[in-house]
Amino acid sequence: AGGDLGFVSGSIGISLFPIDGYKVDELILDARVAKAEARLQGHNTYSFFSSQMNAYAGERLLLAAQLRHALENNELSLKYQPQFDAQSNKMVGIEALLRWSNLALGMVGPDRFIPVAEDVGLIHPIGEWVLRTACEQCRRWQKAGFASLYVAVNLSSRQFHQKDLPASIYQILQDTGLNPASLGLELT
């Protein structure tokens, strides 16, 4: 009775008879795959089914299922790429690069798993793990004699829009004892 307004949005998947199949079950499954593709495009849109979507959707589902356990199974790691000052030719920093090694899938490149992590809501816990691990490692190297070393960490655009990102970064810096000037954040 209060007259509250609500807003509804939708993503539509479309499959066509007889191009995409002859059976109702096939057409419904294909439409669901197309709907998932529409959601990946940012919601509030539609997508027509294509045969390439099945292979692509299957891989994404497999990656998502395996990625859900990557943190707890210690499958994620950071590799560090040195950064040098061009004038002095001295190492001044490191860039933390995320890697994923899965027993079933082998080495999975970030170009394959980062978009999946963003889509299924895992980018925030993974991103926080990356940031914390990189800050801890940088602090250890600083204590070992590389006092002016800094670490660069990549953030995805989804992390950048995270409301509690500044508070999370602040807490990680407090917990690790890393000087804020020793942390560089790069938007990928």
C-alpha cells in the first residue's frame, strides 16, 4: 500500500530453431549459455547463442570451480619481477605477478583466470591475498638490507571500485609494517 517502486533488469539468452537445435531441451540449454554470456557483457543486454559459446562456457565453469579452492589449497603464488632505475641501473622495486598452478589444469595464465575471478566474485579475496603477501615479502626484503625497495601490485578494475579498498590497504600496511611509500598500486 506504500507505493514503493522497484526496478528490474534482465539478461536475455536467445537460441533459434532450427539453427541451434531441433529439440526443446537443446534450445533451452543453448539459451541459458547465451544468457550467461549476456551477463558477462555487463547485464541488461541480450546475446544470441553461438557454437563457440559452449566451449568457452565449459572452460569458464571449470576454471571457476577449480579457482574456488585455489586459495585454500595454496595453489596461488607470486613471482617477483625486478624493476631497475634506468640511470643508476640499480634495482629499486619489484612487481608482484600472480600465478596459479592447479593439479588438474597445470599452469593457468592470469589472462584466463582473472576475468573468471572477477565474474564469480573471487577477485576481492584473491586481490587481498596478493596485496598482503606482496607487502609481507617486500618488508622481509627491506629488513634483509634492501631498505629502499618498493613493491608494485596490480589491481583489477573491480577491486578499484571496492568500497572498502582504502581501509583494506591501510590495514594490510599496518599489519605488515610496510611504509605506504613502499607500495605502488597499478590499475590493470
